[in-house]
Amino acid sequence: MTTPISRGPRPRATARAAVLLAGAVVAATLSACSASGGERPEASPEPGQTTTSAPEAGEATPPAAPAPGDPPDAAADDVPDEVFGGLGDPRIDVRHYEVVVTADPGRAELSGTATLTLAATTEEPLPSFTLDLKGPTVSAVEVDGEAAEVDEAPEELEITPTEALRPGVEVEVAITYAGEPELAEFPGLGVPVGWQADSEGGWFTMSEPDGTSTWVPVNEHPSDKATWTITLDTPADQVGVANGRLVSREVQGDRRRWVWETDEPMATYLVLAAVGDYDLVERTGPGGVRIVLAFPTSLPEARRAGFDELDDILTFFEDTFGGMPDDDSGAIVVATPLGLALETQTRPLFGIDAVGSEEVWALAHEIAHQWYGNAVSPASWADLWLNEGFATYADWLYLDHTGRVDVADSAGGRGDVIPSRGLAVLDPEAAGTFDGAVYDGGARTLHALRLTVGDDAFFEILERWYAEHDGTSVTTADFTDLAEEVAGEDLEAFFDDWLRAEEQPDLPE
Ligand code: ARG
Ligand code: ZN
């Protein structure tokens, strides 16, 4: 692919679909733009890719890969989740991950140690628990310094310490592992999920919803958030990038250890790791926030310019949502056309095709997620609109604030921005395929709420949603309760119409 996505005028809807959706869609969009600027031809699927055609905006798109979410797994050791089942263990609460990973560009295998501080959430002592791990195998597990038994099932470790975990009492679980990450494919999108090679020989992770377990053992569900210390042990001439604050970058012989630390708890899908040839641009942003931008050294200055707007975006959202979500911020661009960006915590990740001044909405979108999705996280994947509807509405607000697109026009462009199959916002299938329903449908719901309760109540709801739930995982019911409390009215019928019906009503006048 030689055509940069930022070349040439395109309708905004096309740009959005290209940035948020899979490679096949991007390929189709790009060839359409560069060839004729007119109609999009059918995309030819890459080998191993299941997406077969580029969906027209607003057109029904049949799911290509197996339908989302394994059937909800009733096992006691999985978090019940009707969208992405079979993950996590609700009987434990991980509070901190301390991870050291040795990874070299060009080598498929990685090795690591992960030390998890966790406690049982059960009322009775817990004899064993599970962690998710896909690919690497384990050579040792210790719980509080004592060897524990480990059963390695595909994609899951069952750990049995010599003594049962006492409810609420923290233990340290140290796991030594090595091997090749086992990439998953995102349902319906054909996007690889997890630790993957970039186009220049390095590595990066794109982990929504369950890719972090391809390179570190985790409790892989957004209902269990934790702080992280990530050490990337790389060849001395390579750069290792992760979330949060860079606390050291010491050279030891021909290796370098990049140590990154987060202060705020994060959901596992928001963990970022990348190793390669990066320029780190470090500066201080609004209110003293520490900004670290990581660009592939090959990325020309002109294509980095869109990130100059980061400070304005942070300031606008700080004013609108009340407070900064973190002391650390920034972004990373990876040297691979991904067809998407992801809101990895503090440092969102952009495919090389998602940068440029025309993609400023994408930067605003991923930065908005730092409040909605990251600080305030969904308790289950069925609540995905709490991420995508909010970040989409926030990027509409930013486009409106800068005079680019009136928010009423964004909200009025029903169904033509991110392709939707006409599902309800809360349909688990919409969440499981990142359908346009959760993006535009969710954002339109918020705009309708604003028109219904008025600006004062609406922005108070947004501020309190962040202030009162920062650092936690929440449900749709938590949101509708808050909205009713602030508005002082019964909104049950409103939310049924906007979130549960396949066809949304007309926006209130
Ligand atoms: N959460 C990303 C966003 O900002 C979208 C990623 C969609 N693709 C995926 N495989 N999760 O909208
Ligand atoms: Zn998003």
C-alpha cells in the first residue's frame, strides 16, 4: 500500500470507516480514492482474511468471521459476558501487574516474568484460580514465594497455590513464561488482536478486546482494572514504548530496559507495548501533563503535525468533562496500516494510515476515550456504547468547537458515518462487531439526551459520570440512573427507544 490515507479529498464518512474498520475496508477505500475517487471496488481479501467485501456506509454487513463472543460460558472461573465470553476470572481482583518482557525485533518469541498482586473476591477461601494466556508457556509459578501448581489449558492457566487464597488478602503471584504470542482475529473485522509484528520489523500490541493475554498472563476482562509497571528489555538501539510515565531507560551492556509506570488503574485491553525504531517526543502539556509521543523514525515531520492539536484537545475535554484523566498523555504511531486507532491508556495507538490533519477527529476520539472508556470503563462488553458512543459524541463536540462540523450535522447524518447493520445500540452483536450502532447510534443517543434534558443537565451528567466513576467499571444502568437523577425525570422510555430499539427515533426538535 503506497497511497497514504491522508491524500486527496474524501467524504468524512469514508475517512471514518477507513480509520475504524478492518484492513479490507481500508484497502478498498484507498484504492477507490487513488484510482477514481468514485465508487469503491470490491476488496480482494488478503490470505487468511475473512472479510470479503467493503461495506457501503450504512449498508447491512453480514458478519464474516464467526459471530462475536463464544456462547456465554457458564464456567464459574469465567467472567459472565454475553459478548466476549470465556475470559477472566471473577473470583480474583488483580491490583497490580509488574511485567518484564524481553523482546527483540525480528524474533518471534518473547520471554517474560509477570508478578501480579491480587486477592480473592470470594467469601470462602479460594483453592485455585485462572489467568488468561494465549501462546507462551509457563516454566514456573510462585505464590508468595512458594511454588504453585499450574495447569496449562489452551488460552488459560489454572493456578493452585499450596494454601487457598484468603478472601481479600493480597498475594504475589510470580509467573515465568516464554513463547510465541498466539494472535487472535477480531470477529468480523479481520484485524489481528494481540502482540504482532509491525511493517518495519518491530512489534506492537493492539489488544481490544482480549489481546493482552497473547504476551502476559492477565485477568482479561475490563471489570478488573489494575495499575501496571511494564519493563521492555530491548536491544540497546531499540525503543520500548508502553503506557504511562517513562521512569527509566538504562543501558546494561548491549541491552536497554525501558520502564513505564501507570498511576491510574487500567483495563487489560488498554495495555500498550511496542518495540522498534521510534523517536520519542517528550514535552509538557496543558496543566503540566507529561506528554510522550512515539513516532516511527521513518515518519516524515509533515505527517506528525496533526499531533500538534493534542494540547487543544486535552484542554477542551478538560474544560468540558471536568479534570484530566491522568498526569501522562501522548500517542504512538506504529509503522503499519491498521485501518484503526485504539485508545490505549494515556498513549493511544494509531496505524500509520490514521494520522494526518484530516484525521484530527480520530485523535480527539481516542483522547476522549481517556475519560470515557479508560477512566470510566465498561463492566461488560455489552456496555461498549459507554466507550464508543461517548468518544464519538466527544469527537463531534470537538469538531463543533473548532468550527469544523456542527454537532447537529454530525448527529443528523444517521447511519452514514460508521457502517451499521441496523442493530440496536445495546444489541450484544453490535458490541461484538464494533458496529456503527455503538458509535453513531450511541453518540446520537447522547445528543438526543442533551436535546431532551437541556445543556446544563446534560453536561452535568457527563461531568459527574467521569467524576463519580473514575477508576471503576460501570454499567448502562449506572448511567441511566445518573441521568435520571440529574435531570429529575423518568427516562426509562427514552432510553428504551434510543438504546434498545433497532431503529432510533427522530432527534427531538
Ligand atoms: N476502540 C477503537 C476505537 O477507538 C476501535 C477498535 C476497533 N477494532 C477492534 N479490533 N477493537 O474506536
Ligand atoms: Zn472509540
